[in-house]
Amino acid sequence: MCLIERLPQATARETVEFQHPSEALSAREQAVLQLIAQGCSNQEISDQLFISLHTVKTHASHINGKLGVERRTQAVARAKELGLLA
């Protein structure tokens, strides 16, 4: 298989696969994303939402996966593009 045939598979992760983005993120993931966008650290998010640090990291990982990004700054930018953040 040549590289060109693999290219669509490699870029497929960049596409959001759900109908309406806000439906794909759970309410808690949306809350975590909002706090990430405000510049809060994982510990601050944990304290504000009364959840463990591990849970914050899990939510952040799920957010990144659903938005097709690797970093929290990319997640914020992608969420703004999709209208998930004001």
C-alpha cells in the first residue's frame, strides 16, 4: 500500500465524527473543558468540581479524543471552532 492510500486513514482522526459536538461531550466533560479554557490547572479543576485529579485527567483525555486533538490548548482552540466555547 502506498503512502497516498494511507493518507485518508491518517487524517480521519482530525474529523469530528458526531452530529452535534455539544452532544458528544458529557456535561462533566463540558465543565472540565470550560475550566481548561479559563486557564485552570488540573488541580484547580479538581478542587472546583470536587472530583479527583485522576478523574480530571480522564475527562481531559476523553475531551482530547472526542475533539481529535493531543493537547489541552488544541482542545480549547478546536472547541472554539466548533462553537462549544464562547
